[in-house]
Amino acid sequence: MTISSSLLSTDQQQNVTTTATRKTSMTPPTTTTTTTTIRKSDVHKSPTKSGLVTTDGGTLASQFGISSPLDRMALTANGNLQRLFSSYYDAPVNVLVDQCTLVDDANSQSSSSTSTLSMATWDRVVHLVVHGQTFCTARSQITVRNPKCLDLVQSGEVGLGQLFRYLDKLPTFTLLDAGLKEEDGALWRLYDLSCKELSCRIHEDFVPHAWNIPPPNKKY
């Protein structure tokens, strides 16, 4: 990566110079929570496993039949769908929890309290709403292996992307399947988000007009 020296202070330029001269003897630090290494061989074997197109050929369009650029952006959202739609509409997106049911825990078969659990699994259904209209319904199975997240999931007050941000973790994103519904052409997708503390399998159904929701009392 080329860095313009005009954008750096004197101390920063010296630091860059020192780092460059010691390149053969220093190993760059690895930040596992914010960087992902993608091997070229993995891209060729499974070009959409990470949800990102890194080779020529329009992989998302050819494999899933998704021709809309906006739908392809939603297709590869890795825990930031709420923020993506909020930016698109320049309006808040609310997460309305319809269901959050504890279906399995590692410590107790009889109690639904999260106070003593170290790992638990929930079935959850939420609706993402902008301008007072639902644009996506997400059905997910969430397995939590971190006590700090148990109450957050049980409360139903946060989205999944917010949970990963709470943990300060960039989740591994795996796009499993996607397509357009035959009856109305609306987008759907199935994917996994995971890190050491939290894993989710999510099925999302979008409405046909997900990118064309007018503000209240206003028409486009």
C-alpha cells in the first residue's frame, strides 16, 4: 500500500521509514478481530463463501440470479443490514422482536433464566422497519457462548449486528443460499454469522419494494 508522505507528520514519516527498512526482520502484527485473510485458492474453490465477489464474471448475478445492484449489496451485508438501509433512506431503522424463545441451554433443562447460563440457543424472529413499514423479516437461531451477551439476546432490544459490535468482533460471514421469490420477485437469503462467542444462522425475507419505501405522507 502506498502512503503519501504529505499526509503524514514528521514523526509518522520517520516511523514509516523505519518500518520499511526493517521489513525483512519484522513480522507485521495480526489483528484477528478486524482483519480477514482470504487465500486466492479459497476464492477459486468457493467464490461466494465470504459473500464477496473478488473475481471477474459477476458471480452473485450468475449463481443467485440477483440482477439488482441494491439487492446484491443487501445480499453481502455481514451484520450491518440495519445500518445499510438506514444510510440508504437517511432514516432510523428499528428492530422489532416478534419472538425470542430459549430452546436449549448447556446448564439447565428446566429454567429459562439467563443468570446462570454459560451457553444457550434461541429461536428469534424480528422485523426491520423503516418509515413505519417492515422491509425485512429475519428468522434466526442464535447460539451464545458469552455470558455478557445472554441478557442482551434475551431482552430482544438489539440487532445481531449490534451484538457483534458489542463484542468488538468482526464476524465470519458465510452466504449459504439466496434467490428471488417466484410469486413476487422479492429477495431472500440464508447465511451464517459467527465468532468465538456467538454464532447465528439467519433466513431473511425482504418485501418486493424494500428499496422504494416512501416516508410517511410522501410519495416518490
